[in-house]
Amino acid sequence: MRSIWAGAISFGMVVIPVKLYAATEQRDVAFRQVHREDGGRIQFRRICSVDGEEVPYADVAKGYELATGDMVVLTDDDLKDLPLATAKRIDVLHFSPAGQLDPILANKAYYLDPDPSGVRAYVLFRDALERSGRVAVAKVAIRQREALAALRVRDGVLVLETLLWPDEVRAPDFKFLDEDVDIRSQELKMAASLIDTMTEDFDPALYKDSYREALEALVQAKIEGNDVVRPAGTAVPAGAPGGPADLTETLRASVAAAKANRAKDTEEDDAEPAPAAPKQRKPPGGRKKASA
């Protein structure tokens, strides 16, 4: 894993230097939009609606559209001067019972890894937080956006969970909420009995994404049947003669990469089976070691 943020937990007078790592990843099979006839990738260009010209990325700015159709253009220089009080800092505001945090507020989870100089303070804070049965409510700025967050402990590691702001949660406005629905006590008892009968401990290992597995099998079948297209102009991998068997191996590696869904913040090079690769994985108990 590769850290996406470095800063510190600010807890009263205590400052704990940490690095932030994405705790989850989407494992969908990645597809590209291509031309059905020849497999060529479909390209999307930034075209200005006024002059019809393609706009270089360097000339793209953020625009806030007014009701009149006028546009307020904001440049990077405009935005860089906006104050972010929690930049490079996870500012603990207070502590709350874990049950008071509505799950609908949950956004994205990150692991916190302490710098060597902050391990003792990290462990002290972690143990005290875990024993308290509470979560720390904090503010943090990630990628130029300030977010409400919660700090909790999972498997001996502090987890930062960014939360939605209250005004980002929609109120349920449905007609049936105003209806007077009559439920008989016997029906309620039978429903409760059914729930009791179907109750068991939750084990996430028992569940799998059957659609994704079927999709991967479909792609693999096409690879093994050499039902593939090499778009014109595509270079043959270095050192490969370019025959069907070599193409199959190349595509097999692509499918493996899609399974792992290596996001930008955790992207690794699968093309080189480097001997040092296992060192990138943290062994159990190796929380103190930060990734290179």
C-alpha cells in the first residue's frame, strides 16, 4: 500500500504523526469503452461549447454557474488561498458513544499508521479509545476538502472514517409515512418469530460477488479461446514474439490486475515480478513499518 496523506492526530496537547492508507478498495472488473469493430479505445476530448475548440487540461478551470447562465470562474490561484484549518491534521473535537453515529453518515475508511517517533503515543491513544467504548469525532482535510470524521479501533489499528456532513443526507419524504397502516399484533409476532428463526452471526467470509466471478470467467474463457482483438498500432510487449500464446499471457495479467482493481493510491507494477514485492505487504503485527 502507498500512503495518500501524511499529517498528525491532534488530541489535546498530544500530537501523533501518522500516515493515511485507504482501508478499502472496489474490486469490480475494469472495462474500457472501445470500438466494436476493431477494439480501438474511445477517446473523450474537452471541447469548449463556445468556440468548439479542444481545451488543454492546463487551461481547464472550475466554474460555478449562476441561475442567469453567467459563470464564476475559479482558478487554482483563487482556491489555494482558502483556509483549511485542519490541513495536515486530524483535529479531535470530542468523544461520543459509538452507537450515536448514524451509519448513513459513513463515507470512506482509512488506516492510520504511526511514524516511528509516534508509536508510543499512538498505542496509548488507541488503547485508551478502545477501552472507553467511544469514538473520537474529528475534522480532517483530505484532497483540499474538509470532512467530518470518526476515529475508531479495528484489529489493533486506528481507523479514520470520513463522514458526510448532516446537510448531505437527504430526508426521506415518502407518502406512506403519513398513512395510518393497521398492523395486527398476531402479524407482528409472526414476523418477529421469522426474524428469530433466520437470525445467525454475521460472517463476511460466507458471501461472494457471484456476478463478478461469472464476469471474470467469461473474460477468461474468451482469453483461452483466443477470442481477442489487437487494435491497430498496439505495440507487442518487449521481449515477446507476439503470437497468440504471448497475447493470452498478457491479457491474463490484465485480468489479474483488474481483479485487484489497483486504484491510483495503491497502484503497483504487476509487469515486473520483482523479488522485493513481498516486502510491500505488512506481516501480522508489523504495524510500525510504513510502506516505502
